[in-house]
Amino acid sequence: MNSWRLAGLSFAALAVAAVAARLSDSPQIWHLNRAAGFVSYGLLWVSAMAGMALPLRFRPLRTRQSVIFELHRVTGVLALAFLGGHLYAVLLDPWISFTPIDVLLGFTAPYRPLALGLGSAAAWLVAAVLATTALSSRFSYRTWRNLHRLAFPAYVLAFLHLLLAGTDAANPWVLAFAGLTAGAVGGMATLRLFGTDQPQIPRQPANSSPTGPRYAAPGR
Ligand code: HEM
């Protein structure tokens, strides 16, 4: 199944669950909000790790690079779907009335505006990274790659949002999860900084114009 269709179905399922949770007049919508937020963050983390593994040629268990590329691509798109579910649940929250503007800007929200502002900035950057990848054939490889690096601040902002926005940040399991994931990204990013700068396995024919990501046909 096309990854965008899978993401659309995932978002639709989350939206239906959010409406059902809202109608049930219980804290379920709040649990759904946090669960979708954690899954979105987790997928973002996997996508960031797989993305950095590509140019580093890091292949755990000798996994093929094309598989790592698929993991990077599909988890990135699914992170957006779960982010959509997270935001839809925020909009349906019966205790604090968030407006669409609050969700888009965060800093205007009536609850923890700094934390939500960081989340909104992360969400915009994630959307920009995915949109420019879907449209990668319109950019030179260098421009696309520079835009793709917005994924780094996106991850950092999402991490800060996780620590500052929710009710679970004091939970030792959440702190351990946040610390381990951020430590792993920090380690990979350090290796990446001192490692090779160019992807090693171009998939495009040598005479084609160098646009978009090089590991597989873009825009799927
Ligand atoms: C890439 C973007 C985002 C990611 C990965 C993300 C992830 C998360 C996570 C993991 C939590 C749970 C934290 C905890 O319970 O300790 C959370 C909480 C929350 N997020 Fe986001 N979020 C993002 C963007 C946003 C945006 C744009 C908004 C709305 C402006 C938002 C609103 C909230 C709210 C209101 C909570 C608190 C839930 C509670 O009451 O505990 N998030 N988010």
C-alpha cells in the first residue's frame, strides 16, 4: 500500500476514535491525545535515526540500505498522520477550548503556550520536510538536502515539547524514553557531523538531473 494512503487511513482511524472518545464524555480523548503524541514522536525518532543511518552506511543486522530508506520514508509519513490525530484530539478537548489558530501557532493557546508553541514549530517543520520531499523533483539535490535538514530542529523542538507540554514528563519511564531516544539521536548526529557528507549509493541513472533524494524514486 502507498505510504500516503496508509497515513490517510491511520489519520481517519484516529479521527473516528477521537470523535467516539469525545462523545463518550470520559477522559479517553485525553489519553488518545497523549498516545497519538507519543507515537508521533516515536515515529519521528525512528525516521531521524534511519535517515542518519543512510549516509553513514550504518546497517544493523546487515539490513539492506533500500530497507532502511523505506523505514525512513514510511515512518516520516506516518509521524505526520499521528501528529494529525494528536492535533485533532487537542481540538476536541472538552476541558480546554483550543481554537484552530492555537493549534497552528501554539503560542496563543490557553494552556502552556511556550510548550505548545514549540510543538507547533516542530509540526510546521515536519510538514515542510515531508512536502519538499514529496515535491523533490522540483528542487536541485543540494536545495532539497538543505531543506531536509530542517528535520534536525524539528526533532529538537518535538523533544522539548514532549518534556514541557504533557502530564507524563515527571514519569520516570517517560524520562527514560526521552533520554534514551534523544541520546541516540545526539550520538548519530555527532557521527553524522564527522562522517561522510554524501549518500554513497545513487539510484538514479548517471545522466539524469540530480534532483531530490538519491536513495529511491522520490514522491511515492
Ligand atoms: C511534531 C509535533 C508534535 C509532537 C511529536 C508531539 C508530541 C507530544 C507528546 C509525546 C506529548 C505527551 C507529553 C506528556 O504527556 O508528557 C504531547 C502533549 C501535548 N501536545 Fe503535542 N506534539 C506535537 C505538536 C503539538 C502541537 C502543534 C500542539 C498544539 C498546539 C500540541 C498539543 C499538545 C498538548 C495540549 C499536550 C498535552 C496533553 C496533556 O494534557 O498531557 N502538540 N505532545
